Amino acid sequence: MARQINYYEVLGVSREASQADIRNAYRSLAKQRHPDHPGGSAEDFSLLQEAHATLSDPNRRRHHNEALDLAFAADQLADLDFDSLGDELSAKRRERESSGPSFGERLRGRFGKKEEDPFEQLRREPRSSGRGGRESGRRGRYREEREARWYEPHDFDPEPIGWKTGAISFVAAFAAFIVVGQIGLWATNPASAGSLAGISVLASFMPILYTIVGLVASYFAYRAAGYGAVGLVFVAALVVGGQGGPPGLLQAGTLGIVLLLVVIWLGKRRNRPGR
């Protein structure tokens, strides 16, 4: 493809040059490049005239600018090495695969369905006595394991708490207690709520709301990182609802945490195999 001539370079001006700058540049160069002038030539003078005629006309100048932009884009694409780009993408993909699953994949594996090892399933199947297919006296020795449903926290299998899961549990619980605590302060002191003074109707329901927040925060914390994360939820309630905090937040929030622990204890006790 033929190279696009840049008439701005022919005249020695920038693309933002005014008509006066273009005219002055043409007059200055015309004397030097005129065929009658020493060192001048008819070819250079003709190119100079063409550049002046093009840039002096607004429509022709606009089309010339578009042609320059297209030529620049084509040059950039021609300089791209697609083979090396493909190699780089393949290297990044291999690096990502070798580094293990991403955070999103770990979350899906954590809260999604877990595929059961067939050998483990066979190990938990009740043993028969061999007579009529009846189960032997060792029935109940192996508890049937099911996928943990959201309303069965005692069946969750949380990982040990780490610095990341612990920090997320504490910060999330702290933010939740801060929000509900502020609502409680406005409800018990409508004068400080300003335009939200009507929120005072929630004053009598705030202990229930505190309990729900404590229960929900500890539920997700236990699901993510077990009892250690539940302890951090209590610390968050202690920090927000301590001295100077909303009245009743610490007590009601702690009640929600205790309710979850009781549900977990009762579920584990119910599923405990008989001896």
C-alpha cells in the first residue's frame, strides 16, 4: 500500500495550525522550492502547492486528517506481532491453571454441590447380615451424610479460620452492627434523626432487629470459617454495642449468636449415632 503523504510535514506545520500559519509557511517555502530558485525543483514545488491547496480548503483538510488517522491505525496493526501475543496469552493461561482455582471458583466449590467420593459412599452404606437383605445389628454405625442445606448449619463443613476469612467475617459483622446500631440510635432519639424522625416507630422492635443481625452475621461467619469466625462476630458486637453504644445491641446481638450455636448443638446431638 502506498504511503500516505502528510501535507502538514510538507509545509512544516502542526495539525492544529491556523490558516494564517499555513499561508505563511507556504509563502516561505515557495520561494525556496520554486524551480527558478537554486536548489528548487518542479516536483517539490508541485507537492508544496498541492499541500497548500489541500490544507487551505476545510473539507479537503478534514478528509486529509481522516486519511492520516487511518494510515496511523494501519501502521499500528501492522506492527503487532500476533504470534507473540498468542504465546503470551497461552503462557498466562498456563500460569493461572498452575496457580490453582481462582477465588470465585473456590467460593463456588465451597457453597455449591460437592461431588461425593464413590468409595466413601460405599463405606457409609449399611451392612447387611446376608439373610434376606436385612441390616445387621451394626445399623446406625455410619451416619448417612447429606448435602448441607441452608437451614441445617450443623451439617456445614467450614474450613479452619484464616486471616482472610477472619477479617471478612469481622468487617462484615462490624458494618452490619454499625448500620443497625445507627438505626437504633435514631429510633430511640428521633431528634437526632432529622428528616428521618418517623423511624421512631421502630424503637420497640430494635431488640428483635439486633437479634436477627447477630443471628445472620454469625450464620454466615460459621459457614465461612467455623466457630472462630463466630467468635469474631461477638467481638464486633462487643465493640459496637459496648460502652456508649446503642442500648440493648450487645445483649440482643449476643442472643442471636447464642441462638445459632444452640441450633448447631441440637442438630449435631440429633445426628449423633446411637451407641
